[in-house]
Amino acid sequence: MARAALPRRLSWQAAEVVELVDETAGARSIVLDLDDWPGHRAGQHVDVRLTAEDGYQAQRSYSIASAPEDGHLVLTVERLEDGEVSPFFHNVAEVGDEIELRGPIGGHFVWSIEDGGPILLIGGGSGVVPLISMLRHRAAEGSNTPMALIYSARTEDELIYRDELVAMYVEDWIAGDQKCIRLILRQRCKRSFDSLLITGLQQAKL
Ligand SMILES: Cc1cc2nc3c(=O)[nH]c(=O)nc-3n(C[C@H](O)[C@H](O)[C@H](O)COP(=O)(O)OP(=O)(O)OC[C@H]3O[C@@H](n4cnc5c(N)ncnc54)[C@H](O)[C@@H]3O)c2cc1C
């Protein structure tokens, strides 16, 4: 997965669903296995294409959540009840299914360790997906590049990757890099998230 993303003609390829992870009640991660993935940079996305039995096709874009270093490609899809494609991943998709995708796509909104920092990441709802790829890339490389994440969600329960973000914060704190990852949340979520951070830090002290 860590191979450099070289410019090449994009073609559709089959991806097998190997795991489905419910991140929140409305957001699910789809872990995919691909035979011929050229590698990606954190921040890029893919196009996903679904084909019905009668040949009807629907195509949507999804950001890549996994780090370039990960062994699988991970997408996180938020369910829109009246949507055409996103409910498929929540109500229909099963481990072992095959979908089609092409990518990676996008060359401007990307970040690699070599680009340095400090970095300010701002996202709301599923907009956090490409940002977690950058945070995961940073963690996978053991980098202490300062990164601040401003993340907006309606409620604490809708914070995608909540526990992972807490763990990243605590890990930085243990390493003595308290000024590295900063998490700034919308006020409504902030109090409970702060208590999660405090609990995580207290456990780390033990
Ligand atoms: C670069 C990029 C990255 C993205 N990354 C992510 C990601 O990581 N995670 C994620 O969850 N999403 C992401 N998206 C959004 C994703 O591509 C889809 O738009 C989203 O999943 C909704 O698709 P859907 O088929 O479920 O809904 P759609 O069927 O596309 O419907 C979307 C909304 O539009 C309404 N609508 C549809 N047709 C009409 C019409 N004719 N008139 C009026 N209203 C209509 C529907 O009722 C619904 O509320 C990304 C988009 C882009 C462009």
C-alpha cells in the first residue's frame, strides 16, 4: 500500500469487502482488499461504482480513510437515508461482496510527512475522513509534526473515530509532545470529549 502514487490512467478495478466497522450509528467504515492498488497519498479519494442486476449504475466519490502505510484501503461512508449509494453500504453490503472503484484521485488536498507542518485540519461530519488519513499517516510514520484538528459534529455520538482520536492525543501526551495533536470540537461535544481525554490521560499515568 505504501508504493508511491504515480500518475497513471485510472481504470475500474474490483475491490472485496473484507470488514465492515460501525464507527457511529450513521457512519460505517468499509475495509477493502484490492489486487492492484498503486498506493495513495493521505487526502486523496476514490470513485466507487455500483451496478444493479439490470445494469443500472451509480457512481459516487469517497475519501480514503486509511493511511498510505495500511494494508487495506478503508472508506468511511455516512448514511443518507434517502440517498442512492450510501444506504447500500449500511443496509446491503456484506463481507465478501465485490464493488468497483478507481483511484486514487486528487493531487491538491494531500499531505505527506515530507511536506512538514504545522498543519491545521478543519472538517465536519464525514469531512473528517481525509483528515484521519493524514493523522493515521502521521502516526504510522512516528512523526511529531504539529497537527491541530478542528472537528465539528452535531453530538458526541456522531464523532467519527472518537476513540482513535482520543488515543492519538494521549499517545502524543505520553511522548511529551503535548503541543502536537490538538483536538478542537464544537462546544456541544466538547465537555464529554474533554472528559474522555482526561480519563485517557489518567489511565496513561497509571
Ligand atoms: C471528493 C469527495 C469525497 C467524498 N468523501 C466522502 C466520504 O468520505 N464519506 C461520505 O460519506 N461521503 C463522501 N462524499 C459524498 C459522497 O460522494 C456522496 O455524495 C454521499 O455518499 C451521498 O450519496 P448517496 O448516493 O447516498 O446520496 P444521493 O442519492 O446522491 O443523494 C444525496 C442527497 O441529494 C438528494 N437528491 C438526490 N437527487 C435529487 C434531486 N434530483 N433533487 C433534489 N434532491 C436530490 C437526496 O435526497 C439526498 O438527500 C464525498 C464526495 C466527494 C465529491
